[in-house]
Amino acid sequence: LIPGHENGARIVMAVFDSLLSQGINPDVVTCTLAIKAMGDPNSDPSSWKLAVRFLEQLKSDSRLPDPNEYSYSAAIVACARCHEYTMALELLKEMRNGVSN
């Protein structure tokens, strides 16, 4: 589908990069669904890293919406599915310390 991308998580990242380069700014629901799609250990055991990286991008990129509790939840689930429990707990703590709704 997209040259150089072997799995779903990387395809999602490529699509978002393409959207942003065209000036299309997705909403928080779309971004949360992207995080969910990235967290598939069947497609790539390290997909949790992309999910967390994208969550971080939501916090730092002014073209993207701020993450909400659903965005964090999707990233936490991605980490848990890939047995990255320490990162899941770190994200939970971060979410509890200040997600704007």
C-alpha cells in the first residue's frame, strides 16, 4: 500500500504525516483511533512505541489536538498488549496528573 511500510502501525503514521504535510489537522477522535490502530502486537511487537510516540506528538505538535483520557487509554492499552507494563503505568500516572478534557 505505502512503499517501505510493512505493517499497519507504520502505515497509520505515514498517513498522518501525509495529512499534516497537506495542512489537514485531524481531530482528537481521529488521533485516538490512530493510537488504537498502532497498538497491535500481532502486526508488530514494538507497535507500542509508535503509539506512545504519537501520543507525545499530540502533546508537542500545535497542528494536533491535545490528547484526552481516551487518547491516553488507547496508548496504555497498546503498551499492555505488548507487555510494556512499566510504560503503561507511567502513562496512567501522567494522565491522572493532568489531562485536559
